[in-house]
Amino acid sequence: MYPEDTDYINERGDNRDFAFVWDRDDYIKIIDLAVDQVYMNEQKSKAFWESKLQIFFDANFKENTSKEVQEKQIQYLKECISSKCEQILIPSVYFPKSLKKLPSKKRRNLIELFLKSVIQVRMDDFKTLQLEPSSWGGVGSMVPVFSGRIKFFESLLPLMNSADLLSHKQLIETKIESLEVDLQREKKRDFLSRLIFKISIL
């Protein structure tokens, strides 16, 4: 897809919009070529080749993106995970960072498919999965955010009841425990903020 002696495109150095790819009739062929190129270079270097693929997905995971295009991307990833996971086990390819923007239910479904499709999920591979957004913004209390994150991770636990996924389940349980500490701290902060406000208007 790109000359082998070039530096390729990447999410930081290339601002071109590749959204049009998903509107083409041959989008599967084009994305397949991109995935194959990413995989070949992953074998040559430990550089973050997944960023080269990510731009094809980031282009469409935006607020003004059509539902049809988003569903095309999700369906493509489902088929990749089901058919190629054992041959090309690169979670960063099949779970590009843009997927963390998906609703929690759709993220969970892709994670479930991944766990079912791979015979042996290595812990190192599991840790690279983009399970949730890396940052949380907004205004007001963060209690709903922490509660939502806990609920999402709790929904993953039933997917890891087999003996070979015990350590993976423990990793998620540790994450939940950490979030519960954050949740309680945020609740205390909210309580103190309300108390201070009431005192200030007396």
C-alpha cells in the first residue's frame, strides 16, 4: 500500500482525512492491505506501527460520523478478530485506540469476541488492549464517571471464568478495587464541596 522504504503515515505526522475509505465499495480490500502492512512492519520493528492503522479508524469515530460507517468499522474488526487472531495476534491492530471511544457495550462485545477467538490469551497481549478511554473530561461530579467505569469492568468478569484466564480476571478485579477507592474519594470530595457551599451562603 505504501513503499517499503518510506516512513509511512501515522496519527501524529499525518492529518489527512481517510474517512472516504469506508464509503468505498472496496473498503475491505483497502483496510486489509493496511492491516497486512502494519503486521509486516510489526515483525521488523518494535515501533508503534498500530498508529499507522489507527488513522483509518479515527477518521470516523467522531460525533458527526454516520452510524453506517461506525457499524462498518465494528463489523470489520469482528471479522478480523474471528478469522485472523490465531494467525496474526496483534491486539493493538484489532483494538486501535479509537475503539476506546465506542459505547461500553460495543467495547465489551469486541473484547468478548477476542477472548473467545484466541486459544491462549497472553497476559502481555491482554494488557495492551484499549479497554477504555485514557482520559475523562467533563464538568461537575466525577461520581457517575467512576460508577460507570466500575460497572463496565464488572461486566468483563464473567468473560474470564476459565482457568486460563484467571490471572486476567484478577487484573480486572484489581482495577475495579482501585476505581472503588477513587469513587469513595470523589464522594467525600462532593460532600465537602456541598458543605462548604452551604456554609458560605449562611
